[in-house]
Amino acid sequence: MQIPGQIWVQINIYPNETPYFAMAGVCDHWIDKTNGELVMSTAIITTEPCEKLKKVHDRMPVIISKEDWAVG
């Protein structure tokens, strides 16, 4: 989180339990009416941060538990 008058520092955050994880998101595609090109749009769904991250940022991605991952 950028606070006026403070230096911005990049922080890499990852889960300890597994080398990979799934985040909730949405995607859609549409035709740009100005040029006829197909555009793919995506967004990550966010939520309030967990206690460990509250001092770092005001939101975090919604993490999908492994049991709820889509299989197919």
C-alpha cells in the first residue's frame, strides 16, 4: 500500500503449504466495436486481507481451497 511520504517497497507473498494455489477470477471476451478485434478481459476477485497481510495491503485475492478446484 502506497502511503504519501513513504517509500514503496515490493513484497512477494506466497503460501507456505504448497508451491501453487488458485485464485478466484472472472473472464470474458467481446468484440471491440471500434476496430472489430476480439478482446479477452480478466479480473482477479479480491477480499479483505487476512490478519497476516493487513499491515501490507488493504485487500488480497480470494484463494480457492484445493478441494474446490475445478477438475476436468
